[in-house]
Amino acid sequence: MKYIKILFFSIVAMSFAACEKYTDLTPKGSLIVENASQFHEMVSLPNRGYPVNNFQYLSDDQWMREANVIGRTPNIDIINFTFNETVDRVSLYGSSSFYNQAYSYINRWNTIISLVDDSKGDVGIKQLAKAEAKIYRAHDHFLLVNHYAKAYDPQTAASDGGICIMDKFDLEAQPKKSTVAQVYDFIQKDIDEALPYLQENPLDAYHPSLAFAYALKAKVHLFKREIAQAKAAAEKSLSYNSEIFDMVKYAAEGGPTAKPITAGNNPEVLSYMYMTGNTELNFSYINIISPELRTLFGNNDARFNLFYNSTHASNLDQGSNTAYWGVAFTRFFMPTVGMKTTEVHLMLAECYARDNKFAEAVDILNKLRAKRILAGGTVNLPVPTTRKETMELVVNERRRELVLGFHRFFDLKRLNTEAEFAKTLVRKFPIVNQTVPQQTYTLQPNSRLYIIPFPLNVLRMNPSLTLNTDEKIPF
């Protein structure tokens, strides 16, 4: 067996220098890795953060304070919030912390996948380490392609521009952009190759479980509109973990003030990943929800009543009917980037709705709502008679359950490829400030704003990389 002794982070730093055409982040520190168990331990990466600032206001679920918009020089947040398609965004995306972070994680997974076989130790541990790294590599490519490319459309995916696939640890790699279909094929291949070697109960919360892997598989199939495969994968994931945290009971116990629920003791959590680093949801004025989402929650939903603040005068425009997440992640952890069991339940409900099994879809929603809706609210939803109405119930429940992070932006993109479910976003702003005229802003389902441009520094370093929008590269 070939003996390996690597200075891991030094090698990764070298790989960033060689592969700077797609990222410019250089890690620091060092770690000696020489056997299979150490490679397996490298999969564990606490505080894995994913910034959402590139797109967070391209959604009907988020809002901005009026003072942060009115009279301000337009930045990317204001451009996105006002759905402004007249601005050339490319020069405003000089760099991207999300792009750097996602590819730096992929580089870590590729190091494990490429080198673990030549390390010392048990073959089974090597297979496990490689499988776990492949699941996370698939996950990060999924985030990237849904960020920088069109949503998967069966009619056009084979020709739609995607992202650079980074599939190996190679200091001389010169990645080329693949199509959306090719990226999804790569993601599915990674998932399918990893599944036979993963564990139901992994080493710790930072390693992927079988429940997470099948949940990711279900999500990929759902985004491709492969409904039968999505349903089967969702059911398989739920066979490992189908728990729903009882927020009604939690409210009776005093909620997050009285009883912290961190990731380790929240049975819904399938993957321990954060939005915007380890601060997660504890950004009051940044994570303001829209009046539309606030109204959608109603007055008897534990998901709102336990975690949102709608009265803080210094963080909110009074009278705007907005609110913000007011609980630190150390008091209650809820995945906004990773996955949780309730997302899998909701994917299964969507599969039933798309198969015209309306009663089955609503039954899943009602079982979830029984642990979400407080006394005085409506727990059981009536069964609609059409697919469109049933899908609307599912989508609205997704908005309440999967708040902030990546979920709504990705949902809008994928549903906008289907005329039956596409939505034109309408935003009237400002609401409170009467000194400036209120305007109506609209975002059409086919808007180019839904495709985030590649960062300018990456485009400069990789001349072969082209934008997936009709915007111009300014050089």
C-alpha cells in the first residue's frame, strides 16, 4: 500500500492557487493526515456556513427596512429588492463569498475522495469517508447550479449553461462550464455511488446520514420533475428519520427562552449547515420577512409566535406588517441551508399533489400542522379538488416551514419553469414612509435576475467561463 503523509491545508492552499480560475480563497493552518480514520474525520466540518446575500431579496418572503432603501445609492440588495433589470449586475458582483465557500468545501471533499484510497487503514473506513465526501460534494454542486444557472427544465437543460464541475483533486485542473443537465447527472452519480456505503447513524452530527442522503436524492429528483423517483427517495429517507418536532408542546413548555433546542437535540435536523456563517438567523434587520409571509403565518402558528419579533421599533418599520427572526441559533437551530425531516415530508406531499392524490398530500400537511398550529388556529386543511389548489397548499406550507436561506429562492426558480405554478412577484414599496411615492415592482417568472452572475474576479481569471444571462462582461 502506498504510504501517504500530507500536510492537508497546505495542499489545499496550493490547489486554490492552481485552480484560482474558479475561486480565490486560500485556507490557513495545517493538519497532518496519514490514515483512513483521519480522512474520515476530515468530513466533519463544524460551522459550515453559506452566505445568501447574492439573492436573498429576490423572493416574496424577505423584506428590507425602508431607511435602507430610500435615498441610498443602489447596491445589489436594493437592485434585487426593487427587481431592477436595467442595471448591469456583473460589475456589482466583484467577488462572491458564497462562490468561494462552496468551491472551497468541494475542494475539501475532492481531497478526501482522491487521496483516501492510498492512505493506511481499514478499507471500510476508506469507502465510508469517500461516500460521505461524495454526498457533500453533490450537495455543494446542487447549491451552485441552482444559484448561477437556470432551474432544471427537462426541455432545455441539455443546452442551458451550468457551472464548472470540480470532480477531482487536481492541482492542474482547468475546469470548463458544463450544462445544467451535465451538472445534475454528476450530482446524481455522486449520490448513487455513495448510498451503499453510508450509515444510518454516522460518527457525529457533522457527518451525513442515510436519511440526509436519501433526502438530497429526493430533492434532486423533485427539482428534475422525476416524481416517482423523488417519492421513493423521500419515503426511504423517512424510513430512517420521520420525526417532527412538536412546537405546540414546546410552546407550552415556554419555548426557546425556557428550553434551548440546538442542532444536536433537534430530531428534525438532517444536516448541520448554517446560513451566513455561525450567526445563522440572529441578524434581526437582515432577516426581515415580508408582509405577505407574515400574513401567511396568521396569528396561531407556533413557527411565528415562538421565533419572530414584530414589535421592535429599532429593527422594524412600525406599521409595515413585517417581522424578523428574533431567536439566536444557540436557543433553537433550524436548518436554512441543510435539510430537515419536515422538508422531506413536504417533498412527499408535493409528489402526491403532482400525482393527483390530493387527500394523501393534505394528510401529510395536516400531520405537520398538528405540531405547528396553536389553539385557536386551523390545523386540518380541507382537501382541494384540483392539482393547482393542492400544490398551492403545499407551497404555502413550504414557505412557513422552510423560511429564509435558500429554500424559497430555489422554489421560485423551479416552479417558474412550469406555467401552472409560475408566479409573478409584486412588491409595493414603501409602506410606511409617506414622504416618497409608493411604487409597484414586479418580477416576472422568466426574469434574468433569477440567475446570479458569476463573480467578476472569477470571470477575469477564467476567460472560457461565460455568463448564463444576457448581461455583458465589462472587459
